[in-house]
Amino acid sequence: MGVLGKPIGTVANAQGAVSLAPFTAAAPTDTVVVSCVGYQSRKVLAAAFSRQPVVQLQPQVYALQEVKVSAKSWKRHRIGRDGAWGITFYNFHLNADKDPAQKLGREVGTILHVAPGSYLEDAYVHFGQNDFKNLRFRLNVRALDAQDHPAASLLTQDILFTVANHATGWQHIDLKPYEVNVAQQKRVAITLEWLGGAPDVKKDWYCLTIPAALSTTHRMVFRDKSEDQWKVQLVNVSLYVTALSPKG
């Protein structure tokens, strides 16, 4: 959850509880968006949000299109950047971070071309350097809005995953149990949202990096908090999916 259009926000714990401390920087007239995969988002004025002990969300009803499966009608392929190196990188720790663990709701990802009707089976992200332990992320699959920015979630379930302490290299997220279908989308955003993690050694600078390459055709998308404005760079990060797509 976060303040619409501003880098103010946080994420709930497993019990749905949140700290209100990040929202002290919000103006009374700001809009706080409370969201959860599988539920309709709710907007609340910041002035009222601090006085509400409980915010209830309504389940989201999804109308799924019929899918016909026939023998030899599907093709499995890889989409995205599978290189484990890069002349640049994205670092989850930013210059403005005073506390290296307070990145709740920070989100980064890539925009991928997909065939309509595809099922996403696996996701892979490469970490080049990792100073953190107890890392937890949410993987999001989003449609794009009129400004070509990530928007509505295409998921019906939360996809949560953990990373071993200080682990580097390719990290695998099995998507098959979630039956992720892109419906009629031809392009989607695959993003990682920070839910938790902290370094175990105090340093002047902290790293959790994803290798990347400069590109004129691929785009990295990122935002500081869960309802902040999206930023776009012509960078291709090491993040890819395997997809099962219907043939022609």
C-alpha cells in the first residue's frame, strides 16, 4: 500500500498489519491506496487512513476466457534477458536510503513481449552481489496502461519467494502452481517487489544488484514505493520467464 503518485508506502506483514510511520509524511489530502492480489483496491484519504484500525477489501472477480487445448498446439520458449553479466546494473539500495532494510514496496522489473493466451511457467532473476539476509519478494505480473507503464495485476494469487542469505546467481521462481495466464495481453511487466531483508554487517554501502545491459529496444521499470510513479530506463535487466504459448 502507498500514497498515490508519491514515494511513500509500505507492505503488510503475513497477518495483514502495517506500520503507519511511513505515512506521517503524507498530506491529509493525499490518497492512500490499499491493495492485495485477488482483491479490489481501495482508496482512502490520508487524513482518514490514520484513524481506521481496519481497512477491508472486497474479493476481485475474474472472468476467465475459455481455453481450448489440443495436441501439438503449444510451444514452450524463453522471454527476456538470460545473460548473467552486464556493463551496468540495478541496485535495490539507493543513495537516499538511510536504513538499508527499509525498502518495503520498492519494485523493479522489465517489459516483455508475449503471445496472447500464454501461460508463464517459470521466472528467473540474476543477483550479481548480495549483502542481505532474510530476503523476501513478491513477483508481480502486470498489464500496461495507456502510458505504457505497469498497471493492473494479472494474478489471482500472491507469488511470494525467499532468497538464501547472501545468495547470488540465478534465482528460480516456479510459476506453474499459480496458473499465470496473460489473457489477451501482448506485452506485460514482470516485476519484483521488496517485502523484507536486512544486512548482517554494517557497511558504508549495500548491494543487491541485478546485472543489466543498455538497450534501445528493452525497458526497465521501477518505482520506490508501491503506489509511486513508475520510472522507465532503456536498460535490459537479467530477468526472464519461460512461457507456454499457443501456436499461430
